[in-house]
Amino acid sequence: MTMSMVGPGLTTTSYKKRKQTKRTKAQQLKFEQQHREYNKSMKRIHAHDQMMSVEDYDLYVRGLYKPKAKKFKELVPTAVFQRPQQQQYPSAGTGIGNCTKKESPTYSGERQLLGIATMHKSNMVPIFADNKQEAIDIARMRR
């Protein structure tokens, strides 16, 4: 029967709480073993505040456990660390070395450099005026 078939204002869910059955001795022993395992695993992962008593664990298993509210300490800021003032030393001055600008290099060879050709990928080859045939050969070269 679907909800659309039921008359207006009626529901089909039951709100009665079911009575919990008593545990047998075997079930109680198994429950206590599970409780010890739970506390052991909480201790293993350093969550000591998550460990529970048997009564709390029983409520936890049944879904009725309400955790206790934690009380937080008020954070009191500490004084900011400040390094003690160091002694100030005077500058050494500019009398250490010569600080003139370096001259840019210029070509002063006997042969006249016409340019640079790329032979293969990024292989750069200088082209001189006395050997123009080499430039022609590089230009004709295929990849």
C-alpha cells in the first residue's frame, strides 16, 4: 500500500518504541569483549578521551549516547618574543675595490664575421667573409 492510497492525514509509520530484549550470558561476554577492543583501539590511536565505561559503551552501541561537553581553557596569549638589539657596526665604505663598468667585448680578429647560421636544430655555426660557400651549404641542408 503506498502513501497515495492512504486517506489524508493518516500515516503508516509506527512511532512506538520497541522494548529491548535482555542479553544472554554469551551475548554479554561478547559485548564486554567488544568494549575492551574498542577501548584498546582508542588507546592505540592516542584518543584517550574517547574511551568509555561499560554503561556509556552500551548507550553508544544502542545509539543513545550523548557525549559530554568539553570544557575549554581560556587562551592566554604569551608575550611576543623579541630578539635583543644587536650592536650596530659602521659600514666598511667604498674603498675596497674598483667599481667601474666592464667594457663590452668586441670582435677584433683578422677574419670578418658575417653572421651565425643554424646548421642542425640548435647547432650554431659562425659564417666568415672568406668562406661564403659554407653558408650556402648550410642553407641548402635539410632537416
